[in-house]
Amino acid sequence: MRRLLDLAANAFPLWVLAACGMALFEPRLFTWFRGEAIVYGLAVIMLGMGITLSLDDFTRVATRPTTVAAGFAAQFLIMPAAGWLVATLLGLETPFAVGLILVACCPGGTASNVVTYIARADVALSVLMTTCTTLGAVVLTPLLTKLLAGRLVEVDAWGLFRSTLAVVVLPVAAGVVINRFLPGVVRAVLPVAPLVSVVTIALVCASIIGQNAAAVLTSGPRLLAAVALLHGLGFGVGYLFARLLGYDRTVSRTISIEVGMQNSGLGVVLAQKHFPAEPLTAVPCAISSVVHSVIGSVLAGWWRLRP
């Protein structure tokens, strides 16, 4: 049974592709999963990862502040630059270019923690980097978007902080406590936790695509290529950046995943709120949720099978 559960979890790309494919033509199958449901779903995922961590894991990460700083710098240097470069080179229409740059300037999403978990990389480091980049995004996302897209995106700092607590910090902290004091619960949950994470992420991606199905269907292959190139650069350059700094493969894989995977849901919300006159701005963000999940999950499956 454990082997079957692992095989199902390793099929992450297939789950995401199947769900998003159905969402394009039958959005109602997935659009019910939205709003608070997404927040609770991601909180459950973070709790599941938290139970795999002990205080020793975070102590170990805290002794390497330069590693966290390297991941933070990579996130806000590589992706925004790649977003501007891809949008410029491919000559994207203004709303698509702004949307691509916007999602590139967003922080790493909680899905990166899930993919790191599946890839058997450094989950504690990934969680800490996600938390730091999410908090840093309060200032850096609007600043970088204004610099690269010529517009200022206002971010609800308190709302972003509360979301970070609700979706990342508190569930992980609860998981660490469970790991410490309820080992029997941990042993019971661990076999199914990766599959639950996979299914939940597939629901999140499909919901975002379903809510923007018409625009996605009419956006064309050039936009899909632009988003794929953006995330491909993030994963590839992020890994090379870490290796050039002298980090081992485990840390380099973690930084690669953290850089390559964005908080696309945040990008969608910001696009809808701050660019209401150009609804197509949200489309690259919606496509991003699928593309980075597919690329990341393929990498995770490959790395999971390798030392």
C-alpha cells in the first residue's frame, strides 16, 4: 500500500495536467474550490509537511543564514529579470507582459514547499525561504513591478502577513509540535501526506484555470511559451546560481524549486485588483500556476528517484 501511495504522489504532473485540462472545458468541476477553501487546503498541506520536521531541522537551517539569504536574493533577482526579459524578447501584448512581470515579481509559493517535500530536498530550508520571501514581497513585489512594468502594485501588507501566518507559519509550527509529542499520529499520517498534498495542489491549479478558462483558451501558444520559458529560466538559473555559490545538490535543488515556483495565486489576486481595466493581465498568472507545477513536479519526481 505504501508503494502505491508513493507512486500516486510521484504522478504529480499527471494529476495537475488532468485536473487543469478538465477545468478548461468544465470549470464548474473545480471553481467551487476557491477563496477560503484554498487557504484551508494549503494550511492542511503545510501541516502535513510540518509533521515531518523537528526543531533540530530549523536549528540546522538557522545556523546557515547565508543560505537563506542566497535563496531570497535569487528569488527577487532571477525571476523579475527573467520576466522582463521574456516579455520583451517575445513582444507580448501589454496586458500579458504586465501579468508575466507581475507573477515573476511575486514570492515563492507554498507549492514550492510541497514540491521540495516530494523531491526529498530540504523542506525546512524551503519553508523558511518561503516565509522570508513572502514577507519581503510586501515591499519588493510592488517596487519591482513598478520598476519593470512601469506601474505600482499596492499590496495589503497586513493581509499578506496574516496569510503567511495562516498558511505557512502556524500550520508548520503545529506540525512540529505534533512531531514532537504525538509520534503515533505522525506514523499514521506520513504514508498518505504526499498524496493529499498532490491532490490539493491539483485542485488549486484547476480552480485558478477554471476561473479564467475562456481567456486561457484564447491566449495562444506564444503566451504559454512565455510562461514556460519564465519558469524554465527560474529553475535552471536558480540551480546554477546555488551551485556557483558552492552549495551541495540538496540545497541547490531546494533553491531551484523555490526560485522556479511562484505564488501565482497572489499574482492573480493582484492583477484582478490593481488592473481591473485589463482583465487579461491575470491570464499569465493563471497559466503560471499550471506551468510551474508541471515543471516542478517533473523535477521533483526525477530528483526523488536519485540520490
